[in-house]
Amino acid sequence: MFTYTVPTNIVFGAGALNELAAQLAAYPGNVLVVCEGAVMRATGILDKTLAALAPANRKVVIYE
């Protein structure tokens, strides 16, 4: 038997992306961004997300 727990904290709305680095302070380790790369790149959302992650000084892996 095993137990798997995934704590969830959802932050959304205007300005939510600006809180990303601060939200990561509670979690150690690397960051995995899972997205559909072509759309995220074309809209600029991926670049904005990566820029918001930069102050957290973490290794970021993108899975498309």
C-alpha cells in the first residue's frame, strides 16, 4: 500500500504571473513547465512565464 498526496495551490487572475517566483519560495528544486509549445511561444506566454520564473533562480525544464 502507498499514499500519494499532491498539495495544490492555484493562483489565477490579473497579475497572477507576477506572483510566480514568490509562490516558488515554498518549494525546493527545479521547475517543470508542461505546455503546448507552439501556441505558448506564438502568444508570448511562454516567454512571460520564463521571465517570471527568472527571479526564483531555478533550473527550468520545458516539456512540450
